[in-house]
Amino acid sequence: MASTMAWGVLSPAGIAVNKVIPGMLKSPGVRLAAIASRDAGRARAAADRFGVAKAYGSYEELLADPEIGAVYNPLPNHLHVPWSVAALRAGKHVLCEKPIALTAAEAADLVTVRDETGRQVLEAFMVRQHPQWLRVRDLVRDGAIGDVRLVQTTLSYFNVDPANVRNKADIGGGALYDIGCYAVLLSRFVFGAEPRRAVSLVDRDPDMGTDRLTSGLVDFGEGRRLAFSTATQLVRAQRMEIFGTTGRIEVPVALNAPQDGTTTILVDIGGAIDGSGIRSETLPACDQYMLQAETAMRVFRGEEAAEFPIEDAVANMRVVDALYRSGANGSWQDV
């Protein structure tokens, strides 16, 4: 059995304490050694919640701790690259929340620093480890629904709290950064290809300045495309559909699969209008955040090469960049 790896967490952010840390702690290979916050009291409260001995009142203190081999970075979007770079230069491997950066150019700095330090940095898109998406990809690769031409989705939730980081335009808030990046990522995952161009229509909140509704088309060439809408001020939804020439796959809970429950995908062969061709497949219970941590640890230990190295995060950000440019000027943008 592989030895444990000591982790430090930069901030008791909601995603960290509600999802990622509980998932990580299910892995016997994870030893959570420290939690940091700029507010020492918040760090101590989170550490006590999870039975962690060390609580630091600054990120610098955590990065200086020689015991820690890996860092999870759930800070607001504009702090992803600066503190991931600091962690790499402190000799730590890094698992950083999505989106990895605010621009592809900024994300590319992580490639340079990874190569300089010899430490790995990965983007925390937990969906790529979930069995439901691995099954979807297998079905597509096996030709179960013919030639895949369209990925279609609406990803949305309702949040109008101006104090929430997702609603602060100057630090990377907005629908496309927060959840639209998943639509881009999963279409690239399904097609196994990189898009050529993108176009979008953006509606911004008049007070907060964030994109509250962004709709887009992403062209992968050869008749393949992603069609999506992503929103921060609509009813919650996250159903995704993959359309082929002979069938369709539907993923009812595309992103927030239950951490300890089964998931179901729907496979429609033939497209009978009465739904008679639809079959359901139930995937076993799992925690995608635990799987994400275990995948990261194997890469950090050098036991396997990263299937999605940080260059993949840069590629995803190129699409996001193109969509934001298109929203500003109203035309197709090359990726």
C-alpha cells in the first residue's frame, strides 16, 4: 500500500470544507496536515472540524511547512495562479480549483513554473474522474450513438448575493468562469478534440458587472459543436446531452453527482419519439472528490503520467477567452 501524503489546504472556502476535504479524507492515502486562512480563527475552526492539528493564519506559513507535500488551492479565481506558483516554488505539488486562471496567458505561467520546479500542478475538474463521465466517453468511443455531432447543456443556479465571490467581476466572478468552464471542458472530453472557434452572447448584471447569462456555440470542426447556456440567476439545472447520428446520451446530474450515491445516465438508441429506445445505466456509488485526490496523488508520486496535465487547463482557458472576446465584440473568435 502506498504511503500517505501530507496535504495542506489554502483557505476554508465553501468548496473545500463542504466537498473536497470530506472527499479527500475518505482516501487512506490522504493525511490532511494543515489548513490556512488569512483569518487565523477561521483556519482553527476548520482544522478543528476535520481533526487537523495545524491551523495557520497566513498562506505563507503553510507553504513554509516542510511536512506538507501537496497543496489544494480553493482560493478565489484571481488567486489561483499566484498562490499555485508560490506553492510550486515552495516545493509542493498543487491541486488547484477551476478555472485555473483568468486567461490562458496567465495559466501558461504554471507550465513554466512546473518545468522549473519539477513539481506537478493539476486543475481540479472532479467530473473527469467520475464513472458516469468515463462511461459516457467509452460509449462515444465505441460508436454506441454513431458519429457524435452535438453536446448541448444548460448549467445554472440562482445567486444574487453581491458579497459572494461568484458575483465579483474584478476577481473572476460570473457564469462562464464558474460553471461555463465545465461545458467547455466536458465537450472537449467527449469529442476528444480541441475547438477551432467560438461565438457567444453575454448578458451582464447591471450592478455587479458579472455575466449572469452567457450562451455560446463552440465549433470543433467536421460538423461538431457545443451549444450551451450558463447562468447565475436562473433556476438550478445541470443536465447535459450528447447527440450522435444514431443515438443520444443524457447525463441528468452532470456536475454535482452525490458524494456517496449512485448515478444514472440515459442512453437513447434510435431516437424513438415515444422514448421506447431509452435505457438507463446506473453507475456505482462513489465520491468524485476522493477519486480526484487519489488521481492527483498518483501523479504527484510519479506513479503515472497526468492524463490531463496543466497544458489541458491552458487549452480550456483559450476557449473561455474566445467566448469572452466574442461576448464583447459580437463576432466569431478563433480559439
